[in-house]
Amino acid sequence: MKDSKSIKPKAFIGTGYIIGAITGIVAAIAAFVFTENIAISIPLFAGLSIPLGMIIEQKMQVEDKEKKPHTIKIMITLIAIGVLFFFLFFIIKKII
């Protein structure tokens, strides 16, 4: 009888992006429900789903590659820009 090996199931490539997109969709729908303004929910979806998907996808990779510091800086910048656009659209909506 052969020894059975325990195999860790790996998520397929792109799972992090799908999870990020689902999170962005839920956040955009919640923003639309609360504000009833589609102009706020679209930038929220774009600003949240892409960087969050990149972060989750990078965490799900089980390779032993060292993460490059500029990649982390780019992801933090993308998240900050998304949050900034969200607040700008929200403030502009309140003013107008």
C-alpha cells in the first residue's frame, strides 16, 4: 500500500481579484443604497476592488518570492487614491 500524501488545495490564479471585485461590488451597492447616488458608488468600486484584489492575490500566492517594496507602495497609493476620490465625490455631492 502506498503512503498517501496530503495535498494542500491551492486557489486558482485570479481568486484574489474575484474576491476584491465582489468586495468592491458590495461596497458600491451599500454606498448607492445609503447615498442614492451612482456617481459615488462607481469610484468606490474602482478604487476599492482593484487594489484589494491585488493585495489578496499577492497574499494567496504561496511562492517564496520576496515581495518588492515598490509593489507595496503602489498598492497603498492606489488605495489612497480610491479613498480620496470617494471623499471628493461625496463632498462635491454635498456642495452641489
